[in-house]
Amino acid sequence: MADIPSDLFQRIAERANDPMRRTAMAGVNAKARPLDLASLSADLKQHAPPQAQGLLGALGKVQSLFGGNMPGFSMMGPGGIASIGGMPAGPQQLRPPPDEAAWAAAEQAIGRPLPGDLRQLYAIGDGGFGPGEGLMPLAELVDRYRELTRAPYGPLGQDWPNNLLPLFDEDPVLGCIDLDSGEMVAWDPEEIEDEESDEDWQRSFKVEHPSLAMRMSEWLGERTVEEQMRDGMRDAAAQVAARGPSPVTGYPMQLDDPGQQAEAEIVFLGYSPALRSDFGLPETGWEDEVRRRHGLL
């Protein structure tokens, strides 16, 4: 298996050391505002109406279930991205690379030497960067491999291929390296539509890249979720600006089709005679005046 070329390795290391771009969700998680469930529950107890008792009970059960080790996740709220549980918000440091003792233990557990290109990645840090949720920390990688191989894993009792080592959790796809060929194989459980079909199990494994280097090269061109959100908002704003102002209200046009825009404004203005007057519309026949200004009559 070929090593990762030095120029590609350098670019991988640069992105891995960028706490806002090292994984798809890194920037979102770093900017998320931690939500204190205890404070939220206390505030609800003091100010919430009686109808909120069910919510209070649910929050209490969540806290008692997870204690201080609640798994983290992020969600969109009215104030932006908020995080619940998990690591505190803010940029996180990469974990130091595994030492030789950790490598020896991993190779003993897996039962074979690990390839040089994989060792190169771990020289950057002990996981936490790359596709999906990032390269698994070495110890987690070993645990995941043991979980997959300790007993038949397929729906019909098929064995997990011993040569496939999971590297990236891309939910639901698991990105694996083939320890025999060096190829990157994606295992997609959603391909298993019929659990009674061995053909579906076999189809759930698909070679997607000829090498780990090629997968990481593709990752360098992948945008983070934060970048996708920012680009989407910018594109949406550009589309609105390109439509120009409404000839009736002066507000930015929201729809490309003039007919649809006119009918939407008629619904909006139908609730307020005062607004119709402000926009110079007559008391009667104002609907046709809206359509006329849009060039429909």
C-alpha cells in the first residue's frame, strides 16, 4: 500500500489542525451555545404554566438517565445552533498521536500490522478529523473492529469481513479500509432492504476509492455543514436581490413567478386595509390593482 504523498499529507494536516473545518460539524459544534438543562428546568419550574409539567418531567428523566455524561448533539433554535451535553462549545484541540505501545496493542488486537498510510494519518493526531465524524481514535477503532468481528454480524449470520477495518463513521455509512488491498470500502446498511437476502448483504459493501489517500484528497474538497449553511444563505439572498422590489409593496420579491407573487401579496394585504392604503391601493378593486402593477392585467 502506497504512502500518502507529502504534499497531500501537508494539506490534510493543515485542515486537520483547523478546529472549524476538521470535520463536517466542527464549526457548528464550536459555535454552539451550551444549553444547561438544570438551569432550564429551574427556570421552567419558576415561570412555566401548569401545562409545562410534562416537559419538566421529561427533562428530569433525561438528566437522571445520563447524569453528568449526557451524549452531545446540536440543534437549530431561534437563537442559532445550540448544543446539549457532550463537549463544551468552542474550538477543540487535536488529541496527541498514539504512541508505539498503543500501536502495538492495536495491531495485536486486530491480529495484523496496520498500513503505513493509516499510520501517517494518526501521526497528525489521534483521530477527530476527516470525513463524517472524523477518523476514529485508535482505541475506539479497535473496539469497533472487535464489535464487528466478535460474532456473526450480518442479518443471516454472515461474518463481517476480517480485512475491513472501520475508520470513519459517516452515519449511516461506515468508511472502511481493506487491509488486503488498501482500497476504501463503504458499508451502507440501508442497502440491506431484505434481511433474508444474502445478495443485499453483499451489495451493502462497495469499493468507493482505490486508496486512503484518494479518500482524504476528496475530503479536502468537501464543505463543512457551516460552510454549506453560509453558502446557502448567501445564494438565497442573491436570488432575492436578483428579483428586485415588488411594484406593490416595495419589499423584496419572494417568488420568481409574477402571478404567484401577486396572489401571495393579495392574501397578505387582505388582512389589513391600513396597509392597502399605505401602498396606494383603492378601497375597491384593489386586488386587480395589485395584478395590474405586476403586469398581469
